[in-house]
Amino acid sequence: MVHAPAVPEIYEEELHSAVDARSESLQALRELGPPDLVHIIKQPVKSTSKQIGVYHHVSGIDASSSASLAAYINTLTHSPHDKQNKVVSGLYCCYNAFSRLDMRVQVYIPGTVESYCIDERGDKRIATDELWLETYLCSVLRAYSYADDGSGDTIKKIVGVRRFNPVTSTESEHKFLDAAERLFFNGWQLGSDPEIQVPNLVSNHLTTGLLDYIHTTGRYASGINLFEKLRTRDPEISSLLARVYIEADEEVKAVQLLHDAIQELPMDYSLLDCQADFCNKKGRADLALDIARRSVVSAPSEFGTWARLAEVYVSQEQWDLALLTLNSCPMFTYQDKDAPRMPDPQRVFLPIMQEAICDEIEDNNLDDMEMVHPTLRKLHAAGFKGTFLKAYMLLTEITKKIGWDQLLRIRSQVFVMEEEYRHEKQNFTQHHSQNASTTALRSPSQGSRMNGETNGETHGEPEETSDSDEPANEDSSPATVAEEAIEKPSHTVASEVVKAGSDDPNTNTSDSSDPSQPNYTHFQNKRLCERWLDNLFMVLYEDLRVYTIWQTEMAQYRSQQLLYKKSAEEWEILGELAERLHHEDQAAVAYENCLKMKFSPKAMRGVLKLGDKADVRDVCGALIRLVTWQYRWYSEFSPSLLFTIRKLIEEEGAVKIRSIIQGTSLPQHVLDLTHQYAALCAAFRSSGSDG
């Protein structure tokens, strides 16, 4: 029997300061809201004069009524770590993102239960059944959206969050899907993922949560049933149904559905995008191309439609059009998930339960950052999110297929380069007097300063990627040759320097008249590279430079039979770097080197993610350790880990997986945690769980 994770305790400096901070932050919430806040008042057993405020955060608790939240508070009244104090009251706060209210349940022990809600102005309101329905649905979506993927990144963002699985049986699934059906047409009110410009009926946090749930649990029949019912009310929902059909391996039904739905809604971009994605993944980029173009015409302000078109061009190996399409992508500022903003605590108590004690996974948190070379610490691509991350992954995919040199050649063919622009401007001013058509061509003096030399030697780079203390610049470094092999990209002209499109016919004085080149190589027809894409090229250069140095140094050390030494943190960063550049084998080697030195959930997750060719026993071993580490930090639920074990059971059978888990040398209480995930698959009757 696995007990609930331990209860972290964050002690307040001033009584109720955590609740006050939450109330003040309600106006600023833009997404699904922060995790639920549980605030406890304690007082000494032998005295009533002093009160202590303690709180923690939680997700995945059933928030369908005040009674279920009060029941959670009642589980906290007996603390095994604190015998000197007793709990006298508790407050549970759960955010309702539909109505933008904070639902609250106040429990007095012993005594009464009071439920109410607080609006953005701090005024009290009555908590109705309809509001509780909305709150319940939001709590399930938060549990999935804000769960950790196994790497520990999400866990480390907020201290002391208990994470529970909100849907553990077919009965609770029915309750969740029923609430989703009743509130489906209000889903757009919740907002959407950062890649979506405008939330709509089929692109919002509710639909994302539903698809995530179906993907994680494999409950395709339930998802198909839900979307079939909703589709009768609005045919636009066909795109969601088609996605579930495809994942459920019902591709014939998906194709027929998409065909029929597009006949009815010929310019629905969600349907077109789904169809284009399906054709492209089937190796029919020729069929996907026209569909993706129509999708862009249908929704030109959405990032996803342009990114899909760029993907199709990559599949067709039309690198120039892929770059031009990428340059046209509308980029959005990344909106992070809502996080609690709390005052500084007096102290933090983070207990460990017996079930989570395992020497192998003790993350001793040595400050490895002091042992990380500044070059590795300043790789900016590691911080990309949202549209910029997806655009960067497209750019790295192109680079993996054609190489850096070819990428630079194509870049100079399709975009106006700095030196070329200055040459054109010089020719133009020699033959034309100053007039209205040339006033837009402002001097690129600022750009020249940024771009450094343009005579074919090393070009400068933006301030954020410069690094004065790089070891590769020293002659003694074994990677000097490797660094020189990668030519630094020169800047293109910033879009504000030249008027958009260079469409003045008088500017067509380019001496690039090679008839073998496409039309856009003429200066008049070249595009201006967006500043954000120009920056991505510089960031990619830095990634490739560091990667090449690493690989060259490794080869030289190996040839001299010397040990290549890096700190655990450096190996972890190098693993991420190789993974970003689509070098999976090298990423796995780096992660494994990290794990030989210390336990790292990020490195273990990397091995798991890249372990398609790995032995089933190794995958199970990684899973057990990740599940245990998560439990150590109060999380008994990770959709990503549940998905991984479900796929293992699907492929190998539950009996074999349970036997492998049981056959490892780790303590039984640790193994029971992973068995609990396997039991979930059995409860959902996942494929392979019956044998």
C-alpha cells in the first residue's frame, strides 16, 4: 500500500500573509491559475495564545464540492513531524479560471465548514453548484497542464507542491468528461497554449487538456465518444475527433472524417492543419503542400499554420522556401503558466517519507554551476520556449539535414545581406539624387557596428551570444581547428533599415545576375530577414560551435587514450545541446556520463526519451528512479511517466513489466511506487494490461 506523499510545510513570517498575497494576485492571473493553496493555522497543544501560519500548494484534488476540499484539510490534522502543535483551522483556495474567482473552503477544527468565493476585487460571493463544476474542471486541467514531465524542471519551479492524479478510475473519468462536455463551448475563455494567437473552440486549454488526457491514458474510445457527441453541435470539432482517430490507429475513419468535414468547412484551418500533418507524416509532402498553403491563407496570423507549411517544405527538401516560410511566422511573446507569488517564508520544512528513501536517487544538489564553464552556461537556446522554441527546432532540423555551410549559402540567396545592401545603396546613390524613394533607406551604421567586419573574416555577433572567455580562442586548445571550421554568420539587414520588401524597381541594380539562381537572388526580390530569425542563426552558430569543440576534443582525447573530464552539470548541458541539434546518440552518451557521477532527473529523463533502442530493463530502471524521485518531491503523478509505462505494457505485456520491476535490486517500498503506475493502466484496461 502506497501512502500519499509527505506534506511540505512553509512557515509564514506574518499570519495570513500567504492568503493575502494570493488574493492580491488574482487580478494578474491570465492562464488556468496557480496550484491550489492550502493554509493551516496551528497552535501549541498546551497554549492558545500563539498561532502559527503554515501553507503548501497542491494539485489534482477533487474540487467538485466544498466537502471534498474540507476532507483534504482533515487529512492534515495529524502531522507525524509536529507533535507539539495542533491544527485549529484550515483554508483551501482553488482558482476557477472560467469565472475568474478563487473558490475557498474554511474549516474550523473541531467545528464548522464555510465555503465562499473571492472575486478579483477581493469581494465575497456565494459559491454555487455551477461555479463548483467550473472549479472542478479547472483543477483537473491544472493537474495535467502543470504536471512534471519527469525531468524535474516543473517541480523545481515552485517549492512544496503536492501533485496527485485527478483521474484514477473509469468512474472519475466519466465525471471529468461529463464536466468537459457541459462546459466545452466555454473552453475558449480559459486561454490557450503560447503558440496560439487567439483561443477558439478547438484550440484552448480545455481541448489541450482533453487530448493530453486521452494521449496519456490511451482511453481513445472515451475520447471518440465525447467528440462524436460534440460534433453534432458544431462540425468544427471534427478536427479534434480526427486527431483521436489517428492516435487510436483508426486512420481510415480519420481520413474519411477529414474529407467530409472539409467539404462542409473548406477553410477551417484546424481541419486543414490536421490533414496536412497526416499527409506529411505519411511521406506525402506533395499532397500536404496545397493543404498547408490553404491553411495559411485561412489563418495567416497563427504561428502553427506557417510552421506546418515550413515543415512540409523541409520534407520536400525545398530549403529556400522553408527558410522564407519560417521568416514569415508570426512570433508571440511567451506567456508562462500562472505561478504563486508568495512573501518570503520564515522557514521551509521539506520532509521525506520512508517510501521515497533511496540512496541511488539522492539529489545532493552540490552547486555544480560553479564547475560549469561560462560558455556552456550562456547557451541561450536552452531558454527558448513557445514559438521561438518551435522555430528553432525547425532551423536545427534543416541544419541537421543539409549542414551549416549549405544553410548559410541558402540564407544569403534568399535574404538581403549587410554587405550586399551597402553595395546596392552605394550604386544607387551614385546614379540618383536624394528623393522620396530613398529616404526610407536609412544608413545602416548601427547594423554595421553590430555586424563587425564583412571581409570574409570572423564576423561579430549580438551582445547576448558574445563570450570573451571562451577556451576555444586559445591556441593551445585542441578544438581551435574545429572552431575555425564553422563560419560565423554575417548579419542580414534589420527590417527597419530597409523598407519592407525592397519593392522599389529602382533598387534592382544588383550585379548578381547568374541565370542559374532563382529570381529571389536578385536584390529586388530578396526578403528582409526578421530580427528574431537573424538572432536564431547567431544562437544556432553558438550551439554548433560548442558542439563541434566538444566532439573534436572527445576524439582527440580518445586517440591519446586520455580520460575526457567534465562535471555532472556540464554533461547534462551537453546532453541537452546534442538533443537540440538532433544528435540523439551523442545526447544519450552525455546523459549517461552525467548519471555515472550523480543522479540527475533531467539526464535520466533524457535517457528515457532517447531510449528507443534501449533494453527494456534499462527503461524500467530509469522509470523506477524517476517515479521515486518525483515522489520524494511530493508528486505521485506525472502524465509523461504514466504514458511511458503504458506504452511499455502495451508492447511487452503487464506480466513481463511487473516481473522486471520486481526483479530489480531496489527496496520494495520504492518498487511499489512504480507498481502503482502499472495498476493505473490495469484500472483503465490499457492494452496489454491483462496479460
